[in-house]
Amino acid sequence: MKENIGESLHKLMHHYRHQVRETAAKSGILIPVSHIRSLKCINKITNCSAKDIADRLSLDKSQITRVLKELVSSGYVEKIRSPDNHRSQLLSLTKRGSELLTRITMLDRVAAQNMTQNLTDQQIEDFIHISEIMVNNLNQSPFCDNHG
Amino acid sequence: MKENIGESLHKLMHHYRHQVRETAAKSGILIPVSHIRSLKCINKITNCSAKDIADRLSLDKSQITRVLKELVSSGYVEKIRSPDNHRSQLLSLTKRGSELLTRITMLDRVAAQNMTQNLTDQQIEDFIHISEIMVNNLNQSPFCDNHG
DNA sequence: GGTCTTAAGTTGACTGTGTCAACTAAGGTT
DNA sequence: AACCTTAGTTGACACAGTCAACTTAAGACC
């Protein structure tokens, strides 16, 4: 039975992505999921840099660069060079970006409620908790050597 | 808190995929995950057709066509026209395919054990169970209208 | 028998995601 | 100065997922 956990994950992820995209599309939001996730990071992390996003989302730097390029050119994000460290850059949401994120947050709430509608709060917490344990297992395993 | 379930999923999926690919690569298995998943379907479903795989994995028919083309050309899978229904086709593993799947199954077991190492059997069952409930929620939601 | 519809599979084109390697530029070290 | 590290950029590529148009085969119906 244990071995099927992978298929469960694939399936769940598939349907989850589907719903996120569909929900967003129905509200006229047509940007990809990775962009949405990046917006959330920028909002949450103070003085957010590209690296911060990459670390938090476990994504490649290059991917972030490309996402940011589009977010900036769409007017959702502003990029200014950090005054104290010219290697780094400070990311912040524009007014437009903030408004977009507000709408996304509302959609997220609805989507999460829909996805968890037959579950108790305890079950949801358990699920997230178990997920975290598994992520830890995977990170510390010999298979995945994160030098950090 | 509920809204973060999405990020948990993304993260878990990311690390899970990473491990699957890495584990396979270390054993010299260099085919993509979708191919592996398809092989498992063919093995599990008697008289498996392309559509069966697409349904079971919630993937597009076209994707399956392409996966099968490679699996056939690599000699892992055989494709014969169904005698009673010429629209359909019967898929079966070749000897090579069977051997490959055996190796994959062993790797899967190790990977699953690694991923679940600090979890009780009950927690694993709960996790799978909750996943299924969420998949059902997503399928039956107004967002995702599966006409089938 | 001849249309009409549906189902299975194929193909092409395209978007999004993830990864790798080579590179620039800035900062720190000695 | 020469050297190393870090943040970010760019190019190239593989994989994953989606959509629409198409072929071929079966079944339904007059």
C-alpha cells in the first residue's frame, strides 16, 4: 500500500493545479501558477530578493529570473537595487500587483475551502504536518544532498 | 493556515519528484516519470489500452500516445490491435519491460520507505485517505466539470 | 445499404515547469 | 593585485500538460 503514496500525490497535485488554474482563469487572472507563488513570496518576505523566492519555493534561480521579468514587465512588481548591496535587488509589489494578490488571496481561500470541504480542521492540520515530515525525510535523505 | 495547504503540496511534490528521478538515475534508469507511471498501469490493468492509462493517470490522450511511442520503440511495451475491437489496442509489457518494472518496483519501495520513515502506518493511511477525499472534492466541484 | 454519432488514437502546436551550465557583476579575502 | 563567493542573468534543453484538428473504427438509426 505504501508504494501507492506516489500515485496519490501525483493525482492530488494534478487536480489541485487544475483547480487553481481554472479558478484563476474564471476570474480573468491568466498568469501561471509559478507567478502567483512568486507574488505571494514578495508580499510575505520583507525586502525580498530573487534568491529568497528561489529558496522558499525550492525553485531554480533561472526560473525566478524569468518569472520576475514577466511580473515586472506586466507592472505587478518593482525591482530596485538594494542600496547596501548592489548584487542583490529589492522586490516589491506595485499597486497593481497588490490588487492582483488581494484577488488571488480570496480565490485561494475559496479553493482551499472547496478542496477541504469534507475534512475536519484536525485532518487538514495532520495532512500539512505529515507533508512537512515527508519533505524533511526527503531533504535529509542520502538521495537528496542539499549542501546548505 | 488552510490556505497554505497549496504550498505544502507544491513543496512535497517537488521533493518527491526530485527523489524519484534521482533514485532512478542512480540505478541507471533514465526514463521520465510519466513513462514509469504508464508502465505500472500496463502491468496492473489487464488488457490495458491507451485510454485506460489516460483515465487512471488523469492525463491527456495525446500525452499517452507519445509516451507509448517511446516505450514501444525502446522495447518495453508491445502494442497489438484488439481482436474484438479494432479501435482499441492491447498493451502489454515485453520481457524487457517486465524486468525494468521489477527494478522500478524495488526502488519505489525503498523510496517510499525513505519518505515515510518517521511516520506510523496509521499516518500514512490517513495521508492517502485525506488525499483521496481532496481529489474527490476537486473532481466534484463546480470548478472541474468532468463529463464522465 | 447509407448516413450520423461516438470512441480511440494520432498529430501538431503551444504553454508551463524544471534543470544545467556558462556567464556577468558585485562583494569579500588575502 | 589575484581569488573566491554570491546574486542574478542567459541559453539551451527535457519533461509535463493542454487544445484542436484529424483518422479510423464501431454502433445506432432510418
